Amino acid sequence: MLEDGFRSHRYSDILGNLGENGFLTAEDVGKLLKEFTTTQKITFDCISDEKAQIVSEALIDNYQRSKSN
């Protein structure tokens, strides 16, 4: 899902990368970022379960990439 070698400490960058790779629409990214800035929590209530799974896996992958360096 994330580009090879990509990692970031910013949630917005991770969502942007998923959007650039066609996994999320600009609307999905906007909803997720708005929810995050409003609640200060990562929640997936505003997107489908399938897309929520994609974002979850990308966050885990990103964490593992960041942790290994």
C-alpha cells in the first residue's frame, strides 16, 4: 500500500501516500484528517470498513518501518 521505502511521523503524510497510490480518495483523506483534528484520535467511522483496514495496515507498516531505523 505505502510506497517502498516510505515512512513518516505525520498522519497526514501517510494518508496522502495512500491517496496518491489510489487506496483513498481526496474526500476520504479530508474526512480522516478532519476527524483527527477534531477528536485528536485516529478513528475510521467516516470511511468504509475496507478502507479502514487499508489505513490500519498502512499505519502498522509505517510504524514498523520507522521503528526499524
